[in-house]
Amino acid sequence: QVQLVESGGGLVQPGGSLTLTCVASGFPFRQSGMSWYRQRPGEGRELVAQIGDVGFTTDYLDAVKGRFRIARNNGLNTLYLEMTKLTPEDTAVYFCKRNNYQNWGRGTQVTVSS
């Protein structure tokens, strides 16, 4: 059974930082491209960042380039999203996803507010 469990969200002030974590199980993580998506209030899900199976290739939403970094530890079956210089526009529920499959976690809430 595929499981993706996100954590690390919370309330942070503008300009602050958070690191999200997604622990994966039930599929060959080290052979899978992975992504982070977010869903802002009243909007659909958007792709924030993705990473290849060995971590050499990454891609980012323009709005987060230079502020967010996606990373993975295949030995721990874990995906990360390091977020810096957060703004209120980053407020969303963040989800990890296995690429090319409809496997989603339940998400973790990130709220950026003073």
C-alpha cells in the first residue's frame, strides 16, 4: 500500500523558513520521481517543485525559484522541501506526490502571517 505522509507545516512569519518532510512507503521510492504541490485557499493544486529519482534533476515553479529547494534521501525514503523567504502568498496546503501516479499524501498546512 502506497503511503505518503507529509509533516513540517505550521505558522510562520513573512520572511521566515520551514522545511517540509514527506516519508514514503509501499513503492520503489529510489526509482520514482517525486513532486511537491500546493493548494492555496480557493484554488486548485499547482506544481511547486519536482525532483528526479536520484536527485540530479530538479524543476521549480517560477514563483518559488531561489527560495525553495527540493531534496531527497533515498536511504530514508524521504522527500524534503526547504522553504525560505516565505510570503503570505505561500500559504497553502502542501502535498507530496509520486510522479506519473495518482498517489498523494494528506498534505501539511503552511500559513505565512504576521
